[in-house]
Amino acid sequence: MNIVVINSGSSSVKYQLFDMKRETVLGRGIVERIGLQKSRLQFFPLHKKKITIQQDVHDHATAIRMALDTLIHKEHGVLKKKGDIDAVGHRVVHGAEAFSSSVLIDGAVIRAIKKYSQLAPLHNPPNLRGIVACQKILRGVPQVAVFDTSFYHSIPRPAYLYGLPLSLYEKEGIRRYGFHGTSHRYVTLRAARLMKAPPRKLRLISCHLGNGCSVTATKYGKAIETSMGFTPLEGVMMGTRCGSVDPAIVIYLIENCGMSPEKVHEMLNKKSGLLGVSGVSSDMRDVYNALSRGNSRARIAFEMFVYQIQKCIGAYAVILDGLDGLIFTGGIGENHGPTRTAICKHLACIGMTLDEKKNTHACGEAVISRTHSPVKILTIPTNEELMIAKDTYKIVRMTDKR
């Protein structure tokens, strides 16, 4: 079965084609700067030269059509015709409380995704545009929605409710939803295989650290806590996002600093985090290089980042009632050894000891804790696209058998 995975963002569309017999990627690509000048498509087919197309791409429908056309390109394509596409899996950020698992897309699902756009105004609308475009171009081909939020339906009530009037949850749906769920689900399943134990017997903490960061506690295969909340702004400090702050700061900035709500929103999401504190960059590599050259603001940013993740890990180890494994994933988690070293520095008290040599040379999936460390420390490259493809494959097969 050939499955296309679509991640439709506000100004880009990422796509991959999977051969699910072998779970291999036949081709992957991205259309960037949709609706802007200097739009570009890049496609990387398996065992063939990449395609680069520079032309204006005015909307997501055009981007999707161009992307699908590359898959059947005479010289660089990997399929003979569009009819060889058996299903499409879509990343959808917000499913609120309506979707506890991935689903086959129909009219009711589309209406729900549109409804929950008010909870994810930057993500759900472009996700939906990608779905609608694929439905028009690939008529009759099954489409599946895989929600970032669905992994967190197992989180207990004390963890997902805020200390606000309960009516705000009951009427407005204000609660902790959690994000990066597809990534956390993938790496916890991979960790179980590496640790040679079924997920139902493991207590795991996964740290998805990139431009966006989240930490999740998974107990016996089910998520029980996560750092992101009502929006992806809550939690630990990130590349440009502030993470959790005293909510009264927002009121103070509006009432005393002359900032509009829009300006505060922009600052919290795009001008804070590593970038705002360091004054250098939102990229951890740049921040760490500046720190190494003696930049004091970069050092403060790095120390804050590490401290907040350590605090999450410590708290989650308590609510898990012990810990079997700690997972690092995402751009920073997978690739930046110094950050992992700093985070693990004070974690021996909860049973984990990093092997610095393994950590330095870690590549791909690896166990980087010392041999006799009671708690395993792992690096696992995330693969949300494969997780989406697997869900799509499973749902389409189940539908076909009915």
C-alpha cells in the first residue's frame, strides 16, 4: 500500500510517500513560502536526482497539486500514476476532546477540525486546507486525520484541569490538551523495543526538544502528564516561545507597558525563549557556541533551558512512581550532546547516570546511559510521518475489511 503523508502548515506543505509493505520512504518533499514571493518546491525521490521548482505558489491547493505531480514525474517520479496512491494521512494539530485516536475523514470530521480551529488558529486552518485539496485532487482516495492531541486523552483530570472556574472548562473547553503527541507516541514505542520490554511495563519520560519543546510522562503505555497545555506556548522555554510564565505578566504588559494584546502575543510566541533571553538566536547550536565564547546572556539562556527540563523530569518521576527510561528526541534532543549532558548532570538521585563517551558519539537510536544505570537514557530520532503512515494503513485496512 502506497500512503502519502501530508503536513500542511501556514506557508508550507511537507509530504512523504511510504511503501507500507517495507515501511520505506519512496520520496519526500516540501513546498515553501506558499502565498509569498520566491515560492519553492523541493522533492527528494529515492535513488533519483532531486527536483527543485521555483515558481509562485498562491495557495495550498496549488501546492498539493504540485507535490502530487512530483510523485508521478516522468523522470524523477516514484509512481506511474496518481491512481497508485492508496491513501493519504494528514497531520492535524488539534482534535480537542472529540478524537482520542486517528480517524477516517468524513464530513463530520472536517466540521470538527474547523470548529477546533478556534483552539489552534495557526495550525488547524492550514491542516484543513491540505485535507480539502487532497479530497478534490484524489477523489475517492481514503483520507485519515492523525491528531497531535489524541495521545493525551489518557491524562487524568487533576493533570488536565486548570485552577480556573470549572465553567470555563465545561463551556469553553479550556484545559491542558498537550501537543507533539504523535512524536511522543512514536519514541515511546521505539524505546520499548530498544529496552526489550512491552510498553505496558514501562514508565517513561520523553523530551521532545527542538524549536518547540515538550516533556511527556508515559506510564504503562499511556500518557499521564505533559508540559504543553491549552496551547503549545505553555511548558518549558523553547526556541522563540517563553514557556510557562505568571499570567499576571500579560496583564502588566498591557496595562503598564503600552503593549497591545497582539504585540504581547507576538512577543511571547516569537521573540522570547532562547532568542529573547540570549539575544543571539533561537537555535541551540548558536546559543551554545556563543556561550562557549563567553557570552553571558547565552549562558543564562542555556542554564534556564536545562533547569526547566530538569524540573519537569524530577516532577514526572514522582507522578510516575519511579522511572525506567528517559528519551531525548527532536533537533536538540537527538543531536546536541552538551545539552543532554547538562540535563542529566543532577539526575543520578533518581537512578540515571549518563555515559559521556556514548553520549558524545550517539547517532540515531542509542542507549547513552552507563551499563548499570537503573534508568536507561536513550536518544531516538522522531518519525511522526511514519507514525501517521502506520495509523493510516491500519485504519484503511480495517475499513476495507468491513
